[in-house]
Amino acid sequence: MRIECAARPEDAGRRVDAVLAELLEGQTRSGVQKLLAAGAITRGGAALAKNAKVLPGDCFTVELPEPEPDRAEAQDIPLDIVYEDDDLIVINKPQGMVVHPAAGHADGTLVNALLHHCGDSLSGINGVLRPGIVHRIDRDTSGLLVAAKNDEAHQGLAAQLADHTMYRVYCAVVTGTPKPETGTVNAPIGRDPRERKRMAVTSRGGKPAVTHYRVLEHFTGYSLVECRLETGRTHQIRVHMASIGHPVAGDTVYGARRDPFGLNGQCLHARELSFIHPRTGERMTFQTELPDYFKTLLTRLDRTK
């Protein structure tokens, strides 16, 4: 929900967070600070820093998020289970499935399916909307992810994400051919200051992000690439590949606004997942084939030597 809010004459010189906490019904100062950090409050189209001061005659645009559902409910949704034991479950998520309930996606998510399949056997660290969820992949990205069935497994897997010992390898079709054909994009990612729903390479407020890539196959105007995540920022591969001039095919957010292939989102698949089992200490590696939508696109492209 978008709200336009004008500052009062006596507010000039005060902090924006303090003023908007007074002007916006139901908002606390800490809540306004979270909105500022997310880029949801703008002045003249530009996002504001958390310590911004009010200028005379200021008018602010505030994008308030839709309320999230109270809790996730179990739903009988088929799952492509790659591996399962008493501690964890590895799923091959289809393109188009949201990982957990949120505003605009109250049901039909991976979490709803997991609750039906696992019952109460999911970790509770991330609360009632994200039980078991250790890491996420985008709705229109397909592929492997692991969920935890208890808090101990969750903590062990989350620690591997933090110290980069969980390996995640993706395949993507990108426009053009990256040069060099094997390389690393090391560029911080944060909210796009001009459009809060997008992410961007930015030094201001960005978090470290590293993606290693290599070209696997050449096509006329496109390439099949492999991307290995060292970090796991929101939209990381999509943002990084677009930042070097090679956006993922079908990505109308970070690439061309019109998709010439009629895809239902970006051509990006989490092909390989490797981690140390939090109970046994065994290194476990899982791979999955490219999904049909991905294979279909490859058959439509002209291979080059």
C-alpha cells in the first residue's frame, strides 16, 4: 500500500524516522527504520538513509508491505523428494513455486507442502511461516534446496551457509558470452535505491556477494553457464550476471523487459547441492537434471562451435 505523507513546518531539521513514526498510524520508530533500510520510503523518488533529516516542505512516499499470513497451513501438494532422513529433506523445487508464505502468496508454497509431508517434524527456528527453511531460491528458479526437520539440523546447515562450506551450483542461460569465460563477480548487493523491489550492485548498504562462473556451451547470442555461489544474497546470480552485461534469459526484472522465448521467468536452475550432514558429519552431494523448460529453451537455440 502506497501512502503520501507531508511533513509539518515544525518538523524541518528533525530525523525522518522520528517524524514518520508520529505521522503514520500504527508505525513505531523502529518499524519506520526498517522501512527506510528496505528502501520503502522515498523523497522525490530517492530512497533515504536511516538518519536522514526532514527538509522544509518535504513530502514522502511510503510503500507499506501487505500483511503476511499468521501461519502456514499444511496442503497436499506433490513434492519431488531427492533425499530424506530423520534430520533433513532435499527437494527439487519446480519453477513457479514460492518457498514460503508471504504477502500475495498465502498458500501453495513449498512450506505448505512440507507441512503436509513432514507434519510437526520441521525445525522452528524461522517461525511458523518458514518452518524448516534454511535457505531459499526464487519462485521462478527451479532446483535443489534442503530443509531441516529439527533445530539441531537447522543450526548445523545454517552454519555451513555462513562459513561457505555448503556448495550450491546453478546452471543458467545468459545473453551473450561473458569475457573471460571463467571468472568471478565480487560485488556487494543491496536494495536498488531507485526501485525497492529490485536488488542491485551497490556499495552503499550492500552486503558482500561473490559468484564464480564458467561458460559451458556457446549458442548464437546466448551461453549456457555454470554459477557457483560463495555467498547467498537475494537474486545474487541474476544481479551479478546482469551487472557484467549478461542477464539471465527470461529475466524481465534485470534483463530485457520483453522475453522473446515466452518463458515463465528466468532460465536458472539449482543443479547441485553439497553439504556436511549435521548429525553424521558425512559430505553429501546431490545433483538433478535440467528441467523440461530449460531443455526446451536449449533446443531452440543455435549452437556455435
